[in-house]
Amino acid sequence: MNYQHLHISRKFSFALSCLLIVGCSFLRANVLYAAKRLSSVDQKAVNKLIYDFGQPGKNRAEIVKTVLGYGPTAATVLLKRLDYSLRLHMPRYESSFKSVAERKLRSDLKSKKKTIDEHRKALRQLRQKGNNLRKSEIVARGDPALAALREIFFPSRESILGGDERLQKQRKGVIFLLECKNDCLKVMGKDQVKFMEELATNERGQLMELIYKQVKGTSVMKTNAKLKDKIEPLEAEGIDDLNMMRMLMGLGALKIDVKLCDACRDHSKDMKTKKFFAHNSPVPGKKTPWDRAKNFKTTARAENIAYGRRKPQQTNMGWFHSPGHHVNMLDPNHAYMGLGHYRTYWTQLFR
């Protein structure tokens, strides 16, 4: 066999392979098309079942099971019906959840006003000690007071649902529809949705809106929400976490200063890459926090730094337990803040 013959054989082999691939694809496409179609009798039966699904008194779980037995095409039709039902029932549940949660929160805050005032006073007294504050005092008095405020202002989902049978029934209905939707997606060979996580996130979001309203932080938090895409996600989380801590204590929420965040992030990166940990930087032109803020066209009046933790919530609690940092982050005279991280290095600036 010479080279030329070998070359021709390869061409022939390639052409034959292409024909086989095209032929197989054609056959597969026809099989799939045939699989997608329902006979007129089956289509009529599926339509009747889906109609019954929307009628009261019907065993909807059994209907879904029967429809899915007809395969992917029937599942696709049922999925559209489920999406329609969710567009009706989800907003109703969200509205009811928000209404019940607001009533409970208002009732709790009213009945526990004296307790709230006492805990806030304890935290204020710690803060006012300034340089005389000790970590042992924060742990002994600050931790219990903050934990108690969180418990009062953050009612659990179970406590919100527990006192309202109508709300429980609505939530159960929404979950059933979402479970049916996942069953359809499974039959259709598509990725299923982590709907319980999404539902819990949505409920928490509604609750947070109510809390912001009660602690008079709605305006600042809405302003901050518009700026979050300009900073790192973990930085936004850390700022939200500190603001919630401040609002629970009766302090004002701090607005995001994007330029301060940039300055903080820059210092955190310098500390990691230049191998130092200090407020004063060895980098020319960046010696003090005030220099670094000025470099980014803004100002600052206080700084916190930390390293070793990956999550901003952990970092905030580390600062909370450190007397000097505690006083800095909870100063009632601050109006703006920045938070920046690089790996496990964190910097806060305030103005």
C-alpha cells in the first residue's frame, strides 16, 4: 500500500463516517420527534387531566402522577399549567407571609420594648467606655444583649407560620406546585430547581424589608442595594451585616462609600502581598489610612483591619469583641463606610 492509496482510503473512510453520523442523527431526530408526539386519544386524556388539576376537590397528586406517565410531551404541557398556577398563588402567599410577619414583628417589638431598651442601653454603655473598654466586658454583657436583640427582631419562619393556619395552607400549596414542577423537569430530562432554598431566601428577604422599616433603615439600605454591584459580594455582605448590627442597637445604618471600599481593598491586598499587618503601610504614598482614602478621592476618620477569616460576618464579630475596633465600628457619628478584602485580609474605613 503506497502513501497515495492510504490517503484516498482515509478520505473514503472519513466520508463514510460522515454519512453514518448524518444517517444516525436523522434516525435519532425522527425517534425523538415520534417520542414527543402524543396520539390524539392520549392528548385528549392529558388535556382532561390537566383541566381536572385546576378543579377543587380533585386528587392533584394522583393527576400529576398519571400525566407524567404519558412522558416528556405531557410533562411539558403540565409544566405550563403549573407555571400559571404559581404566578397566581406565589404572590398571594408572599403577600400573606409579609402581612402575618409584620403583625408579629410589631406585636413583639411593642410587648418587648422595655427589654429592647435595656439591651441597647447595655451596649451603649460599653461603647461609651472608649479606651477603658475590656474584651471580658464585651463578652459578658455585649454578647448576650446582641443575641437577645437578634432573637427579638428576627422571628423564625416557624413562629410566623405557627399562629396562622391559612398561611400554613398557602405555603403547603406553593411547595406542592414547586415539587410537581421539579417532577416535570425530571421527566423532561432537565435540571431541577432548588426551590426550597429559593423560597427560604425569598421569605428572608421579605422579613428583612420589614426589619429595615422597623429600625428606620429602609432608605439607606435601598441606596446601598444600588451600589452593591460596584463592590465585591463578600464586601456587600459584610456591610449589610454591620449595618444590621448597628440598627439592632438603635444606631443609624451606614451608606456605602465605593471609593472607601476601593481604598480598603487596596490596603488589604498590600498587606497580603507585601507581607505586613498594620495601619501604617510601607508602600510609598499609602502610609496612613487618611493617605489611602485621599488617594481614592475620599476621606476617612477611623480604620479597622483584620486577617485570618474568610467570611465577613466572622470578621465583624472579631472586631466586635476587640475593644478599639468595637468602638470604631459602632461610633454613632459615622455616616459612611467602606469594606475591602483580599484573601483573608480585611480593612474597614469610616467617615
